[in-house]
Amino acid sequence: MRSTADLYDWELQHLHHRIDQDVGFYRGLARALEGPVLELACGTGRVAAALVDAGMDVVGLDIDSAMLRSARARGVDRVVQADMRSFAFSFSGAISRPFSLITVPYNSLQLLLDDESIVACLRCAARHLAGHGLIAFEVTDFGVAGDVEPEVLAEADGVRLIGSLSVQGDVLHYRRRFEEVGGTTEHGAAAGAVRAVHQDTVSLRRNGASMAERWVAAAGLTMVSADWSGLGLRVTARTTITP
Ligand SMILES: C[S@@+](CC[C@H](N)C(=O)[O-])C[C@H]1O[C@@H](n2cnc3c(N)ncnc32)[C@H](O)[C@@H]1O
């Protein structure tokens, strides 16, 4: 049975084709800002590990210890298990100064299901920023108008993903069922049988891009929009960037 963290990486690769389009964006910002980086909701360390590989001083924060174990295995040595809505660094010891860059890649802000939580997260991040620092995050409008029945979304490497969507107000519920297929079952059944199943639901805000400006203003920050090619952006003040 694969772990949830493995299945998360599988889904990134085979469904979202999210190899690393965004990594250069965050790496460019981190280089421009020259200081420690904090990634909120770092998951299995896809982005954080790439920044570590580039020689940067990176801390990965996530609420899930299994995700953090995978991030460590990828080379993110400094990880913190905490809730991104209310974390606290004292800036003594290993992490001795505020962060120049705080990132929330890949729509992870949208996992916070009410405005208050998102604003709390941004405010908490702002308290941990250096004077010249930035918060950089990706948000998306998913454009899903109604429910979508279960369908096979991807199949590769002995895993099949069946997904469905339901919409509840501003929140989208994405139900996932990962089936590990092929080989023989423990009872000796034929190849192609389902050997293990992992099911869960990811709930997230539907309209992150449309809401971002409001969230940023409510947190007392200023927003600058950019896209993945926004690396030439001149950084002069504490502000927030949405790619
Ligand atoms: C989409 S995944 C991580 C994405 C990762 N940053 C990347 O770009 O590949 C979302 C992560 O958010 C974490 N998460 C969800 N709610 C959280 C919270 N309140 N505080 C911290 N992490 C949270 C989950 O445990 C999961 O690892």
C-alpha cells in the first residue's frame, strides 16, 4: 500500500502534470530577496527541496507529519509541524532572523475554507517577514459550476485515480479514490485486480484568484500580481505577489 504522501506525488505528476513550472518563479524571488525562506503547507517538499538544492536557507511548514517526513527525505532538513493559520517562530537558535520570502505554492491557501482563516494565515505570515520581505502564493479560480460524477482521471504505474466533484457554496469538495491495481492480490486473484484503495476528500475554496485581493487587503497587505515570468519584478516594499 502506497502512503498518502506517495499518492500525492503520483497525482501531481500524472493528473496535474505539475512537474515544476512554478519552482523557477519561487527560486527567482528567493534569490532576489537574499534571505531565509519559509514555505507554508510545504507538503512533500516539491518546491522547498528545489530551493534547498539551490543552496537556500529553507524551512518547510505543514500540518501533516507524514508529508513532512517525505519533505525531509527529499532534503528539506528544517521542517516544522504547525497550522499555517497560527504558527510562531521566536527567531532564536537555528532560525535566527525573519524570513525574506514566505511562499504558499499551489493553491494551498485555498485549503483554508473561510475568509477569517485565510486572513489569519496572511497576518501570521506578515508577522514573520523581514522588512523587505514578500509573501508569494498561487491562487486559482477553478471554474467548476456544478457537481461532476465519479470518473477515471488518470491511470499509471499500477495506480488508478477516480475522482468526483461537488460544489457547496464557495467550497469545492474533490473526492479521490486511488486504486492500486495489477499483480495478484493477497488471495492470489488475477492480475488487474484492485489490491488496495485509499479514499479521501480535499475541500478547497473555489475562487481563489477572484478573492485574493480582498484577502490581502483584509490582512493589511498590498498586492502585486505577477505570472510565472514575473522574475524581473522589482521588489521595493513589503508586499504580496500572486503568480
Ligand atoms: C497541495 S499540498 C502541498 C503543496 C506543496 N506546497 C506543493 O507545491 O507541492 C497541501 C498541503 O497543505 C497542508 N495543509 C492543509 N491544511 C494546512 C494547515 N492548516 N496548515 C498547514 N498545512 C496545511 C496539507 O497537509 C498538504 O501537505
